[in-house]
Amino acid sequence: MRVNRAWLGLVVLMLPTLLVAMDMTALLLALPRLSADLGATNVQQLWISDSYGLMVAGLVITMGTLGDRIGRRRLLMIGGAAFGVLSVVAAFAVSPLMLIVVRALLGVAGATLAPSTLALITNMFREERQRGKAIAIWATCQFTGGALGPVLAGVLLQHFWWGSVFLVAVPAMALLLLVGPALLPEFRSDQAGRLDLAGVGLSLAAVLLMVYGIKQLSVESVPVVPAVALVVGAAVGLLFVRRQLRLETPLLDLRLLRNRPFTAVLVALVFAGIAMAGTGLLVTQFLQSVLGFSPAASAVLFAPMGLGVAVGTMAAPALARRMKQTTAIAGGLVGSALGSLLLVGADGASALPLVMTGIAVLALGTGPLFALGTGLVVGSVPPERAGSAASMSETGNYFGGSLGFALLGVLAAVVYRGRMDGTSDSLAGAVAASRHLPVGQGAELLHTAREAFTASLHVTGVVAAAIFAGLAVLILTMRPATRTAPAALPDYEATRS
């Protein structure tokens, strides 16, 4: 009876886990139509894409501490209710600025969900094997959700308007609020650390200023303002680091970075997220705006990325039984690099098969990193610091995905603008402009714009391949993590309230 209730509770926890991950990427296919309807510029498109992920990455550790203080289940319920309400508001946004703000608020709500789900799993499953299986299911759900977000969006866009992408979260959150109190335990810690509000403010300011500077560098003719934003952001970030190193119970325990295996895997999680998010952003737009597929068809064609992540994540434990975990992770990353290189040849008649094969191989190779990475991170530190280590792993996952939209999105924009000699800001803008030109001129503009965007996809593929190859070398050179005995967990029934 106890085990059945725990597994039913895990099913409930999979809902917010899936939705938080999907919301990171669900707008990839909706961007062209959304931008046309709301009149969003290229930079506004990037903010719409990653304002959510930035807030999740910046607040996930804070929310984990808050959950320990007020109760993990209570925080999960509060976050779920806010997520559902804000999803409705986002669906009916009337301007790019409104959507950017609501997406950021959704990120705040999403940050309450991510740490609460993983923390509650540790309370619900006391036996090590069951707990490991539950965490593997949770990880598969998280990373598969991120890859499948565009697929669901494409199906919805074929039949409804772009706001339907947000409304899909509403019934799931309603179900969480309905059955969560009956199936999930409550847990709060008497030794929870104080909330470092100054640290929260410094971290968010540093991240937002630096991302703003990176984005604006691609569109400003005089890069004074972006350069100032980057310098100020770096200075604020330095203040944040110094503060965290002085505090007895810091918001972000940066001392963990002294552990070499921990740092290597954490860096790999961040940069793999960058490569995957940036590649997904370019490929989904390439399928629609260059190859001319409808949103639904593009969703089906993009499905190999989601399936690749799912297969790679589920196969990782079996690989780890036959070889060292670091070898499995590094081998997968080499495969991801080869998949990225296939995108470089995507052009003309061979474009579609190369793109589909490339994203499938790329995603498949990341499976071992995502499935085994959190275990290696937690196993690299003493048991009493495992919670902080897991929080940093979650931050790396979300921050990497969000940073991928910013960095590789800006790189693609720079390549595109360079090929267009500054006459077009984005492919979506060129498509819209071509409708108001004579047939011949419109066709010529579209041809040039599509060639420029294809060039940006090629550059993104090369950069992603370099990232994955570098990460494989990094993982192979790190020392193996030592296994530690798991800390005692409270009884599931005793913690229910």
C-alpha cells in the first residue's frame, strides 16, 4: 500500500516536471507565427524564448531553500496554482512586452516546481534501488519534456492559435492541485538555511545584464550600451561570488566547485544545454521558414530529437553497468558532436534527411550525460552536501538551456544579418516583408533570406560539435566520483500530513 501510494505520487510529480521542461522549448515552433501576430523584433523573440528559463535558473536554489522552510508540498501547490493562472494570461498576451513579462513570471513559478519535485522524491522512496529508479524516471521525464515541447506545440498550432501552447499547462496543474495533497507527503526542515535575498538580487542582476549585453551586441550599430551592460553584469557577478564565499550558509555553495569531478560534470550539463537549445531553436525555424513545412509537419519532423533524448536517457543505466560512467558519458558526447556536424551539410535536396538524422544522433548522445550526470555530481560530494550539489545541477540544466537561446541565437542572428548585408533583421521579418513586394522581388528576397538562415544553421552545427567534443575531453580527464552511503530518509507515511 505504501509503495503504491509512493508510485502514484511520482506520477503526480511527473506533471510539473514535464511541464516546466516543456515550457522551456514549447515556443520554438510558435515563434514565427507569434512574432508575426505580435510584431516582435528579433531581440524580443529571444527575450520571449529565454526570459522563462533565466528566471528558473536564477531562482531554483532560492526556491529549494524556501521549500525547506515553509514545506515542499506547500511550495509545490503554490507554484502550481501560479503557473496555471499565468499560463492563461500568457495565452492572451497582446504585445511582445506583455508576453516577455508574463514569461518571466512563469519562470518564477516554474522555479518553485523543479526543486520541490526532486526533493519530495527523496522523502517518498527510502529504499535505494527504488529511489534510484524514481530519480531516473524523473530525469527522463525532465529532459524528454524539453525535447518534446516543440512537438506538442506544432500539433496545437496546426489547429489553434499560438496561445494554445500555454493553455496545455492549465489542466495538468489543476490535476496536481486536486490530487497532490492526498498523495504527496509534506516535509520541512528545522535546519533550513536563511534566504539570502541580497544574493538572489545580485545573481539575477548579473545574469540579466550579461544576457542583455550579449543580445544587444547583435543589433546595436554602436556597441557602447551592450558593452557597459556586460561590464556591469560581470562586476555584479563578482560581488555575488565574494558574498557567497563569505557566508556560512550561502545561497550557492561555490566551494563545491573545488571538487574536480563535480565541476567537470556541472560544466558539461551547462554547455550541453547551450548546444541543444541553440540547435533546437535553429532547426525548428529551418523546418518551417526554409523548407516550408507546416507547424504540425515540423513537429513530426522534429520528433527524433525528443525520441533520441528519451532513448539515450533510458539506455544510460544499462551502459553504466558495462563500462565506467565517465566513459559512457564521453562516448555519448562524441556521438552528439558527430550528429551536430551532419547539420553542416544540410542544404538543397539532402537537407531534410541530414537534419533529422543529425538531431536524432545529437540528442541520443546526450542521454548518458543527463541520466548519469546528476548521480555523478551528488556522488562527488559528502552526503551532507548532496542537497546543495543537486540544486547546482538543476541550475546548470536550466541556465544552459536558456543561455543556449541567447548565445547561439545571437550568433545565428549575426551570421544572418551579415549574409543579408544588414537589410533584414530576421527570417520571419523577411517572410513578412516579401508579402508586400512584387512577386519577383518577394521571391528573390525569400531566396536570399533562406540561404542566409541556412548559413547560420551550418555555423551553429559547427559550434555545437566543438562544444560536445570539448566536453567529451573534459569528462574523460576528470577523476572518477567516489560512491558514498545514502543518508537516512524519513519514513514516507510518517511525513504525510
